[in-house]
Amino acid sequence: MQAVGVGSQAASEFFFQWRIEAPRDGVGIVNLAAYDNSDFNRGAPAWVEALWWVARSLFFAGWFPLPSALRCALLRLFGARIGHHVVIRSRVNVTFPWRLEIGNHVWVGEEVLLLSLAPVKIGNHVCLSQRAFLCTGSHDIRSEAFRLVTRPIVIEDQCWIASGAFIGPGVTVGRHSVCAAGSVVLRDIPPQTIASGNPAQTRLRGADQPGVR
Ligand SMILES: CC(C)(COP(=O)(O)OP(=O)(O)OC[C@H]1O[C@@H](n2cnc3c(N)ncnc32)[C@H](O)[C@@H]1OP(=O)(O)O)[C@@H](O)C(=O)NCCC(=O)NCCS
């Protein structure tokens, strides 16, 4: 298939290389052939990761409402630190359990994605609603080789990460804060704050609200 008015050479350049910024000095042309993550520490031997893929496919990927206790036990078996009274719903997707820490009384809703390439630490009394995405990974868009960048995420006690919220690499969400549905959170959120929108804007939780001291 060939795009109208575009030669095959030009078309392939269009699909496989794209300009990120004006190529004044040749920097900024992405070349995925140069991608190399061999220095990325995966944190566990390949056979453990392979076994985790099996467990993940059998006990996490489906809709069947298996007991949370079973899922917590499996996560612990693969190195996660999980507190008590933790609810893990169906289709929760954890990349590396050995980089996951969850406190007590935490709810993790359906289809939550925990991309734990770097450590993900979730405090006590935290609710992660459906399809929230805690994303510890990104790429350096100034690097020709599309260099992998990973940074940890911390969700402090009593936070609510609402449905479809995106929490980016390196973000700490301060105690008793809310990341509203669909928010895109790329910077730290102070305690007792509501973050909403893309990019997230913040406002303080009202002092009249229950739980605010
Ligand atoms: C954040 C949330 C809790 C509302 O908080 P609130 O303080 O009661 O907010 P209000 O409804 O009073 O709205 C305050 C302002 O924030 C805006 N706002 C509320 N939620 C928003 C969101 N998700 N994204 C962007 N703006 C939002 C409102 O439009 C309003 O703006 P305005 O002042 O310009 O009119 C709610 O909107 C939300 O995101 N809920 C998540 C629902 C969910 O994930 N459910 C999972 C299943 S239980």
C-alpha cells in the first residue's frame, strides 16, 4: 500500500521516523533501531518474570471475581509487600510485583494498571478506581534512541486516584488528596489537594470537609 502522492521511501520515513523538534543539528530524529534497554535492571531473574506472566494470565487477567486473598498471596509470593484488608479486583495489571508496596485497607479497582518498572508505593486507606494508570515509565524524547526513563511513584495515605486518572513517573501524591477522574498528573500533588484535568490543576480540599484537620 502506498500513500497518494508519497513515494515508498518517503512513506517509510514518515512511518518509522518522526520529527520531535526542528532538526537544527540532527538531534531529535527518533531511530527505534538504536533503542537499547540492556542496562535496565528488571529486578528479578527471567524465570521469575516468566512465572509471573503465567500467574498474571491465570489469576489476574480474567473477569472472574477470584478472592482478593488469593491475588494478594500471589503478589506476595512474587515479592510484593501487601498489607491487610487489601481488595484487588479483576483484570488488575501489575508489571513487576517485586517493585510494588501496598499498605492496609487499600482498594484496587477493575483494570487498574500498575506499570511498576520502578517502585510503586501505595499507602494506607487508598482507593485506586477503575482504569487508573500508575505509570513509572517514559521515554526521553530528546534521545535519538528513545531512551527508557523510569521513576518511582508514591501514593500517600488516604488518597483517592479516581477512574481513568494517569499518574506519571516520579509523582508523589500527598496524603488525603484526590486525583479526579481522567486527570493527568505529571507533577507532585501536595497533601489535601484535589487535582483534576489535563494537565491537572489543583485546589485545596475544603477545610469544612470531613477528615480534614
Ligand atoms: C473530583 C470529584 C470527586 C468531584 O469533586 P468535588 O469537589 O465534589 O467537585 P465538584 O463536583 O464540586 O466540582 C468542582 C469543579 O471541579 C470540576 N471537576 C469535577 N470533577 C472533575 C474531573 N474529573 N475532571 C475535571 N474537572 C472536574 C467541576 O466541573 C467543577 O468545576 P467548576 O467549579 O468550574 O464548575 C469527581 O468529579 C470525580 O472525579 N469523581 C471520580 C468518580 C470515579 O472515579 N468513580 C469511580 C467509581 S466509584
